[in-house]
Amino acid sequence: MTNALDIVLWVAVPYACLAVFIIGHYWRYRYDKFGWTTRSSQLYERRLLRWGSPLFHFGILAVFLGHVMGLGIPKSWTEAVGVSEGVYHFLAISIGAIAGFGTLVGMAVLIYRRRTVGPVFSATTRMDKAMYLVLAVVILLGLWNTLVANVVDYYDYREGLSVWFRHFFFLDPRPELMAAAPIGFQAHALTAFLLFALWPFTRLVHVFSAPIGYLWRPYIVYRSKDEGLGTRSQRRGWERIGAGSRR
């Protein structure tokens, strides 16, 4: 039985956050193109960045791909290609835990760097601090669900949460499925949607700024200038490099 609170939490709030995510990105791109950047701080400090950035970015990419598979691909599809529930469960826990810990450690290094390096801390906005806080909660809850809820108190999210997720994007929400999920999965989903609502107003917009245009842009042709720069003879000591001396 679906009550009003379930409809608010698993229909109204997610759709509202998704609307803010889409409209916010349009507004940011339309009116704040100059601010559409990560505000790189590599010039201020590189040692910690060299360790934290790859850990965080590769970890979050692995987490994203795991969510695409776990939420977007139905259970019947993986079983149809020969991936049993046991194999899938083992891969989800092992790879998910490694990716989650890598992301968490990388983010901890980046936050430590941002807090202890003066110029980097000065470039940190309030929205950045809010984003880091919400992102940390999302990652910690994801790790909790991966290691605890899937091991100690098993919950097959592919028959509950994943079904709700797919129906949600087909505009056919089924709030009763999320209402029956464990509290850890519910908290993870709500904080993730809150992160999506904050996304357009933080440095996370750089995710959509990958330079894919470089793949098909024309080559840049470099041509050397003609040595004949005029009829006037060059002064001694002002000859062009590689052009030889003129007397």
C-alpha cells in the first residue's frame, strides 16, 4: 500500500531534483559560460593532486559503470548470457568495494589538499564545500550498502531498486518498490538525487566539458614564413634563427 509520504519521497523529490539538474545546466551554460570550469588549482600544488586525482576519477568512473550495469541492465539479461546470481553478486561486491574505497581515498586526499594548501582553500566556494559533503555521504552510503547490506542482510536490489529506477525514467514510477527497500538504499538514493540537484551549481559541470571535439576537428597546419621579409638588409645581430647571416 503506497502512502502520501512514499509518493513524495520516491516520485515528487526525484523528479524535482532531475528537473533542477536539467534546467540548472541549461541556465549555467546560457548565463555563466565563463564559470563553466573546474577552476584548476594544479599550479598551486601538484604532489597531492598527482595521487588524489587519479584515484578519485578512475574510482568514480568504475562506480558509475557499476551503477549503469546494476541499475540499467535487468537481472534476466545477465542470466541469459550465462552470468549466474552468485558470480554477479561476487563481482558486484569485490569490484564495487575496490572502486568505492579508491574513490573515497582519492576524495579524502583532495579534501585534505584543499584544506591545507592556502591558495587552493581560498579558491574553494561554499557550493564546493556542500558538494564535497553530499558526495562523501553518497559514497559512504554506497560502500555501506555494498559491504553490509549485501553481505550481512542480503537485499536483491535488482528486483526492487533497479526496477523502480528503470520505471522512473520511463515515467512510470513505482514508489512501493523503494518503500520496501532497506533504509541504507533509501538514504543512498535520496542523497544521490540531492547531489544531482546541486550538480549544475558546482564544479561538477566539467563532467560535460570533455574535449571530444578534438576527435574530428581539422588538422592545424603550420607553415614557415618566407625568408624574404623585405628588401631592407637586416642589422648585424638581428638575423633570424636558422636563416643564416646576411651581410
